Amino acid sequence: MAQIVRPYGDTLDDGKVQLSFTLPVPDGAKGREAARLIVLSWGFKECDIVHSAAVSDDFSMYVAYAKTEIGVDYEAARPDEVSADAAMSMDGVCEFIKDKIGRKVVIVGACTGFDAHTVGIDAIMNMKGYNHHYGLERYPMLDARNLGAQVPNERLIEIAEKLNADAILISQVVTQKDVHVQNLTEFIELLEAKGERGRFICVAGGPRISNKLAVELGYDAGFGKGCYAEDVATFVARKLDEKLRGR
């Protein structure tokens, strides 16, 4: 049976939402009216511009409250992620590796390109982890190497080859003008040019990385917001087991 859901503002199913965006116009009454008309053109039935501010002489930012009558069938929603529901605990991952693989699994990770943000790769790999979820460096059956940020794709591959890594993790935080897509694509192309794409399990991660996008770019999986080290470790361990068994 369909379960239609709509945004909730003040009362159930009222369809109220909050939007924010920037326009290349000066702040003022005309800019606010232009912003209101844009929101209405998107199909919203009501719109109030509740805040505006100048970003510069010719740019302004707007906050709008609007109402929609559109709902979606919640039962038809199919999440685009590697399900965290199936994730093992740290101890579970290590027991799985001992039983199925019989040696430490080598994982190298980095934030590549010119992206200087280590928050993502640190949350997954650093021993202390994030939000009470230990990072991969704490897993006894993992040899996890966090290379930090601004690591060239070529350098990451070189180190993965030297360490005979089982898996490579790439974090991308900066997404302006789809630079993350360009960098992730370049990495896979470099591996393919060396004939080594099948040698490593390749995982991409970041706030705007979905599993669907990662797979489309040639990765084995993608992890975005709400994912922790155990989600990545579970995937890598199971994927490596399948690989070694030739499945």
C-alpha cells in the first residue's frame, strides 16, 4: 500500500519547506520579488521571502518559506547507498577477516587532488574515529594507512602498489564545478591505463558521494553522509572475500 508523505512545517502534511539560494542581483525589494517569483516558478503554491542579505554589490542571498502540494510514495523509495543495516561491528569485521581471509587486510586512504580537507578520511581511518565509531586504524585485522590530504592520484597508486594494498579509499570534500567527479574519474583512468583496476577494491567517499555515482565512475562502492568506519570495513572485508574466492 502506498504511503504518501509530504514536507512537515507546522502541521502534518502542510507541505511547508525552507529554501535558501543566491541570485546575481543587488539586495533590495526588486531582488526579493525576483526571488519569490523564481520559487513560484518551481511549482510551489505559496512563497514568502523571509530574509535577504547582500553578498556583494551585485549578489544577494535569500531565505524563502514556501508550500508544496506534492508528495511521494515512501514505500517506493529505494536508498542509493551501501546499506549500513548489514554492517558488522569492529569485532565482527575482525572475526570475519580471521575466518575468511586469514591475514591482515591492507587499506590505504587519502583525500586526493588539491582537496585539503582531511575530516572525511580521518573520520573513517583515524584510530579515534568519529561520533563514538572507531576508525580503521584501531581494527586489529586491518593494516590501515591514512596518507592525509592533497595526495596526487599517481602517488596514491604508487603507495598502494608498494604496500600491496587490498583496498584504496578516496575522500572528496570539495565539489565546486564537479571537481570531485573529475578527480575520481582521473584516478580510475590511471588504474585502468596501468592494467591494475582489478587489483584493488576501490571505494570513494564524501558528503556528495553516492553509491550510484561511485559505481558509475568505476568504483566498487561509494559512502556518503551518515556512514562510519564499520560500514566501509564490512564492505571491504566481504568484497575481498568474494574476490579471493573468485565469485
